[in-house]
Amino acid sequence: MHSSAPDVTPPARTTLSGLVGNTPLLRVCEPLSPAGRGFWAKLEGFNPGGIKDRPGLHMVERARARGDLEPGARIIESTSGTLGLGLALAGMVHGHPVTLVTDPGLEPSMTRLLTAYGAQVDVVSEPHPTGGWQQARRDRVTELLGHHPGSWCPDQYNNPDNTTAYTPLALELATELGHIDVLVCSVGTGGHSAGVSRVLRQLYPELKVVGVDTVGSTIFGQPARPRLMRGLGSSIYPRNVAYEQFSEVHWVAPGEAVWTCRQLASSHYATGGWSVGAVALVAGWLARTLPPQTRIAAVFPDGPQRYLGTVYDDDYCAAHGLLDAPPAPEPDTIGRLDEKEVTRWTRCAAVVDPLTLTRAEVPA
Ligand SMILES: Cc1ncc(COP(=O)(O)O)c(C=O)c1O
């Protein structure tokens, strides 16, 4: 006789955290590459919130296990949105209130969604004079941590758990593809490119890793400028970026990402935001130019919904001059990260940590 409900472990995909991971893989080819050539896109937009559900859960779980995050304590983090969704999910799964510090560039729909998921959204009003919005958000996080005793900040830019969170993603790719020659990732905190490439390199020592950044981002040694593209890029130097892993970096401009996002939408249905467009532009070029048998994997961090008022809005794009011309078929090439300031799709095959460049060499 059973006196209560049977004590069984539910199958993974019926729990909230079990919905994260095991995302689909799609073959992308024409029109981004000729027939018979293409790349594999890992569709992280199929996670409940996007790619950052993985580090959101993992960083919280590791901090709880270490005792850095006490039961019920507040989580406070700076985010441009996607990690906010992951932390809102982790807060719900593990019972923590969540405060997300963001800036006026966050899409109103994201603020509403994060609020609906129970997070408090705190918007900074002014950029930091030299460190931009990102530094302003980080300063506000420090202030809020002081107001909430026992609160904890994951510090996604420097927390190694933000990279190890992606071991499952790497193993999913390896299981699905068997062999990978080239990995293409966008870079913001550096988390997913570092985490996936370190695991894949152990399996495939010849792996080439191609980083994708936005123009106006400091991550790979360019000067900080105001940026339209969000998710990828930074106005600081995140320590999670695994510079030693990259064979080359590409900087992409917003109009080039918009064109690629729209091409993807009309040809493959699967598309996404700024980082997806930028990654697909670069992965398509690699598929066109590398030997046809090269196996290329690209990470698409999210889906298109968040970008209906930007990337997919003709008025927004026209107002920002983003619909003027399709991207050039080839990137420009520079020999050093700081050779010149880049404003269109450009690549550099000599990647170093910009903080190791001598002061005189860092662009003003
Ligand atoms: C949509 C999107 N794409 C790309 C990235 C960059 O990923 P990472 O921070 O792992 O470098 C982020 C990071 O927030 C993101 O939100």
C-alpha cells in the first residue's frame, strides 16, 4: 500500500533546471556559403532564457556549494540581459532574490520579462567617464552589495565558474559532431568561448578558435566607443577571455550583423540578435574560404524575440543607417590588434591580451 506519492526522481526534462542544455544543432549553408559548404549552429536560444542559463545556474550552484552564497541570500549582478534571465532562473530554482543592474540600452521588453520572472531591475543613468556603461553598472553593483548584507555577486567577467559552466555545451558539440576543426564564438565576458574551447582543445588539439567582437569594443585591444550591438563586446578587459585560445578575431559592425540576421531569418528560420548575426557572418565566410571538408561549429547565443525593436525593425535600422549596403564579401585584415581603429568587418590573426601590450601600444 502506498500512503503518499511515490518517491521517484523526475526525468530531467520535467524539472526547471532540466530544461537547460541539450540544445539543437542546425546546418547553415546558402546563402551564407555556397551549396555543399556550411557550418553547424548550436542554437542556445532553445534554452528557456538563452545561453546564459548555463552559467546562471552553474555559478549559483558552485557558490552555494562553497558557502559563498548562503540560503536565501540576494544575488546582485550587472547584466545586459541574457545573464539576467539565467540568474532569474537560478534564483527561482534555488530560492534567492535577484537584483539586476542594467543601463538605459536594455530593451523595454527585457525589463518587463526580467521583472515578470521576479527580478528587481536597477537601471544606472549615466555612463562612467572612461569605463562606459559597463563600469557604471559594476560600480552600482558594489554600492548595492554594501546595502544588502550577505548578498553575493557572481562577477561573470572574472568568475571561472562562468567558463566551466560550458563544459556540457562542449561535450554536446563533440558528441553531435564527432570532430570539430573550427569553433566560432562571440565574446562578451569571454565565458562561453573560454569554456567551450578549453574542453574541445583537449579532444581536438588542432582546433582553431575564431573570436567575434563588435567594432568599438576594447576586448581585443581596440578603443572603447559607444556601441549599438549588445551581448558581445565590452568597454572593459574581462579576465575570463582566454586570449591564448584564439587563432583570430573578427570585429563586426552593426549593419553587417543586421544583414546577416535577416538573411538567416529568411533562409533558415533560425536567427537571433547582434551576436548571432556577427557569428554567422564570420562562420559563413570561413565555410566559403576553408577547404570544403572543414567542420565548423558556431555558437548562436539567443533567438530573435528580444531584437524585434532593433535588428528586425526597419525604422530603427534606417535611423541608425544599418540598411545601407550588404557586408563586403571579405573582411579587411590588420596585422596587429592596435594597427588602426576598425569600423567595418575586419580580422586579425595575431591575438594577444591587450593588457600585455606596452602602454604606448594600447590605442588611445
Ligand atoms: C546575446 C549574447 N551574445 C553573446 C554574449 C557573449 O557571451 P560571453 O559573455 O560568454 O562571452 C552574451 C553575453 O552576455 C550575450 O548575452
